Amino acid sequence: MIERFVLYCQRRQPQIEEEMRHLFRGVIGLSYDKEILLQAYLFFNIKSLFPNCSKLILFEQAIIKDYTNLGKVNFVYLSKDNDLVLIKTKYINTEATGKHERTRRNKHRNKVLEQVIAWKEQFRDYWKLSTNQIHCGVFTTDPQVGDRAKSTDIIAKSISTSELERWQKNYKVDNLEHSNKRDAVKDFCEDIKKAANQIIM
């Protein structure tokens, strides 16, 4: 049944990795949306964060076609063992203070884990997959999510907001200021423009 789902993904988003590479390169050049920036970091650093992931096959799509009320899965990767890896991303503001913000963070910490577990159940039931064929991961800006995930089989990774911003800055410097190849700079600028248009849409 894994093969049937992979075929579905290939028909739905046939050039997904190449398209996401251009989109996320453009996102890095913008200071627009921290959630998408977090997703860009995951995409470009997937091998170090989730080493078993081998190929992106679905991004921001409904688990069941046309049933968006069930939610959209952020990332679905095919693993080296030909299993599925579902990854939920969430940018959580860990620097905001006050009782309201603490309550909000706590809610996000619980929800991010609950959502990826719900995805797994929906995938299993709809696509008739074994639970052992589906693995779950979360990637956030809050290390406390990892503490809560220890009692589950979810793999939790995180990056601080300062590290994320530093990575964005270094990426832009490496691709614009330090590049001697005019075509490379031009391509990067084109990706930024395309990303801006897609986000606005």
C-alpha cells in the first residue's frame, strides 16, 4: 500500500523537491513568515535532523484529497527503509513573556504532538497502512516539545529562534554577497521574487 500512496504523491506533486528548493531559497531571502522560514531550514537540513529521510514526496497537502477539514500535513518523506515519515513544523515564540504567552506556548506544545499523532492515525486508516510503516517527527523552535515527546515514539527536534535567524542571515550572505557567479545571484533573486508572489497569493 505504500507504493499506492507514493504514486498518489507523484501525481499530486510530481516535481515537489525541485519546486520546494526554489520556494524555500526565495523564502530565506525574505523576512516574511517565520513558520515558512522554519520549514526552509528543515528542508535544507533534513539529513542532519532526520537522517532516515530520503525523499520528499508531499508538502502542505490534505491527507485525503479534497478533505482539507482533516488538516494538511506539512512534510511527508519516504524513508531509507521505504516507510513514511510525517513531520509537523511549528514556530513557537519562546521569547514572549507574560501569563497569556506561557499559556499559549503550553497549548502549542501539546497541539503539535497531538496533530502529528492524528495524522498518523488518519494515514493508517485511509491508506490501509501498518502503524510500523509510519513514523512521526516534529520540528519546532521550542526544546520543551522534545521533553513531552519522550513518552511517545515521536522524534522531536528543535532550533532556537536566534539560531534560525543566524542561519538565514548566513545563507543570504553566502548566496548574494560572497557569490562571484552573477548567474547564481540572479537565480537566487528570481527565487525570492517567486516566493514573494506565492506567499502573497
